[in-house]
Amino acid sequence: MNITQHQRRVMAIGCSHGNRANQDALAAVLLFREKFKPHEVIHLGDAYDLASLRSGSLRDPQDSDQADDYLDDIQEGAKFLDELRPTVFTMGNHDERAKKYLNHHNAVVRGFAEAVWERMLKPIEKHCHTFIKYNDCLDRSFYRLGGFKWGHGVLFGENFIRDSAETFGNCVVAHAHRAGQATGRTQSNPIGFCVGTLADIPAMDYASKRRSTLAWSHGIVFGEYTDNSAQLYLHQWPQNEQKWTLPSF
């Protein structure tokens, strides 16, 4: 790779998942931030896990996620955001779990949700110049930088990176936890990246019986950008990799 140190630099990560984060992955990301010195640091969402509000858990009274310590989750998620100091945050579907209770008909539930939401937003409002809500497949869900759209993502499946590129154009997403790169099958040849996850993958119990979870991996997307273009790179750590290495530049 050819990082010149003369252009503006960007790095993106996502899906750190609060108290279910992999601490080695977080440490590697923070060290990379220190060495790379990016102008823009983009967190693509799911900074918090909020396992106790997972829809599948709420339907099953025996699900252990209902007892997950949400205060610890928020504390750990906020701690990492304070250490990372992102300049851009795009909300993810896990973060959104708390927001949907802000308009609850029960005043106690609504008040609880407001307190949780306020604590979640505190480090984001402290560090970020741009905060994008989790919406849908529309352009409003993305931050634009260097000719790419940067957002949490909503698509999934075996070809989600390629499908994201074909749907959104050049893009960098998270959501599906599988770090990778693909080119869309259109005349403009859009490029899609997925940053993977920073979660402790075995701790994500809800996905432990899915074969696709075997392909989850940790990663960073980084590179240089101008107003209209970017040269981006993907660096990833497979699940079974014991030593955490950083890209050289």
C-alpha cells in the first residue's frame, strides 16, 4: 500500500458491541489510531450491544440475555468511544434498541429509556462533528466522504458486501460482522467494504448456532481521501488468529 502522509487520512471501524467487545481488538484499533493519525475516525455503529433488549430475548423468558448488565454495557461502550475519539458516528441497529422505547406509552419505561439514551449519546456528542441516525436503505443513513458512503448498513446474507455496493454505490459498512471487499456488478463497478466487527465473537450467544458466524472477523478500513475520491485498504484479523498485527504504511 502507498500511504503518503500528505493526503487526508481516514479510518473506520464498527460493531464494537459494548461489554461484548474483544479487548485485544480494541487495543489494536486504538494503537492503530495513534500511529496512523487520521483526520477522520468513523465508527459505523453498534458501539453498544443492549443484549437485554434484543427482540429474540424479549420473546423468550428463558433467554439469558434478559439478565445482561445494561449499565456495564453502556459503561464499556462509552469508555471505548472516549478512547477512540471518533469524529463521525453512524447509529447501528443494536444502538437503536434503546431509542425505540423513547416514545413508550408507559411513563416509567419512557423515563428509563431517556436516561439510557442520554448516557449512550454523551461520548458521541462529545467527540463527533457528525452523528447519523439509523434509518433505512435511503441516502440519509450514510455519511459521505471521498466518494464513498459510510454507514452501518442494513443488508445481510452471503453477498451482502456486493449487494451493498450495487445498492448504495461505493460504500463502507459494518453490520454483518464479516470483514471483506467486493465489487458490484454494474457498469460503474462500485466498490464495497465491510469493516467486520470488534466483538468477542464467542460471546455473541444469539449467533452461536449460525454457520455464517464462522466467517465473522475483526477488521479496520483505512486510507487516504480527497474531496471526491479515496484509496482505501482493508486489514482484518480472522477469528483463529492468535497474534494481533497492525498494517504497515
